[in-house]
Amino acid sequence: MTLIGSILTLAESENPVKHVVNQPYSSGRLFGMDLWFWSSHVGNLVLAGIITVALLWWASTKIKTGPQGQGNDRYITKNPVAHTIEVICVYLRDETTRPMLGDRTDRFMPFLWTVFFFILINNLLGLLPINDVLHAADQIAGKHVFAGLAGATATGNPWVTGALAIIAALVFNFAGVRQLGVVGYVKHLTAGTPWPLWFLMIPIEIMGTAIKPVALCIRLFANMTAGHILIAVLFMFAGSGLKMLAEKGFGGIALGGGISLISAVSAVAIYFLELFVAFLQAFVFMFLTAVFVAQLSHDDEHEHHEAHDHEHAVAAH
């Protein structure tokens, strides 16, 4: 069986969700519990981490001021990939984060840049058919060798997005305590209301603090999972249409060809949309983290509501 034939066999499977969900590579039992010691999402997380560190490290060696003899051109990064990364970093710092965090922007940007690029690279890796290629390689080999080593979208796993959200929550809450002090942080939970309302506002603010990472987790998980399942369904239809083409008669050829063509064109269109969503969701996660840091950075009521307005501006995404 050829590699293309194996992939088409996978594409026409009845359950498209298995192309998206986590795939185990090795499993076992520990303390009486079933555990996955390695899976496709773990492989993608490790791969994304290596790519993030390597890419940003390499870009940092290219983004630098040239010799003085170059004039104004000495400030322009010559490598196009490094220049693109520089433009993204500068935009995220100066246009997105600095209006909220002011003189504390540079302190948080290394973390925010890392969050953005790590999530983005995970999202982009999820658009590659790594899982299907590894399954096809196993079918060719006739045994379990590659499937589960990597593939699928790690940011489509709620445990992964939950871990990222918890890290973000620790950062913006500790930042709030550091900025306001313990007393100021507790006072912030009153939302500036008169003391008779504290018994109502403090529980609401505490719930709001707990809901923020939950919102980060669900937003990223849901957006990445939904689009990938839609793409998998379209490829399933395309594979079924190709199978119908093998049937004799005009009906099988016409119907199968139409289904395959429409499904393939739709899948390509959704892929471009998913490419945009990959950037958008990485930006939204980073932006909302910065918003939450800003919300816990000021103790006057005006800025408290201003930070809430920034959050609502991207809530629809």
C-alpha cells in the first residue's frame, strides 16, 4: 500500500474526531492508574518548545544594528523572517501592551512574547497532517512504530490550555500582589465600593479571578478544536467521494467527483481561515493575559474599569 493510499484510507474513516484528539504512543499503569507516558500532544508540545526557543534565539542573532557606514539602513533587519518576527514583537510591545502596562511593559514582554509564539507554533503545527502521515507509516510498516509520537493540535487539549491558563493566572495574580501589596490586593477585591457592599463584591471579584483562567483555557481549546474537526470532516467527505469514483456508472462518477471537489475546495478555504485563527488565538491569549495584569496593577476605580473595557473589546474573539 502506498503512502497516498494509506492517507486516503484514513481520510475516509467514519470518525473524523480521531484525527484531532490526542493519540497515545506508550501507556502503562502507575499507582493503579492508567497513564499515557507519551502521546501525540506531548510530542507536539516538545517540538513546539524546541522550535520556539530555536526560532527566537536565531532571530535574536539577526535583529541587531549594523555598522555605522550603512547609514539609516543599519537599523533594518536584513533577514526577512527575522524582520517579520521583529515587526510582530514590536507591535505586540508598543501597540498592544504598552498602552496598558506603561513603564512595566518591558518587565512582562519576555513572558508575553513567549506565550504568544509558543501558542502560535503549537497552533500551526496542528495544521500539519503529522498524525495522519505517522498512521500511514505504521500501516506501511505493518506494526505500531510511529503513530502517537507527535501530531494533532496540543492547544486543542483542555489539559494543555488549562496548564497555560494556570501559568498566566499565577503571573497576573503575583504581579498584582507585587504592585499593590497584600493589603492593596485585598482592597482591590472590593472594586472601590462602599464597605456595606463588600460582602457582595468580594465573592464576585474572587469568582472573577477564578473565571479568568477558565475563560483563557476554554476560548483557546474550543476555537482550535472546532476548526480542526471541521477540516477533518471535509477530508472525510473528500475521501468518501474518491471512493465513489471507483464505482461504475455515471452516478458514482458524477456524485463522487462533485463531493470530492466541493469538499476539497471547502477544506482549503477552512485551512486559510484556520491559519488566521492560529494567529488570532495566540494574540488573544497573550492580550488578555496583559489585560489581567493591568487590571491588578492599579487601585483607582477609573483604571479598573478601563482594563475591563480592554477585555470586552476582544471577548467576542
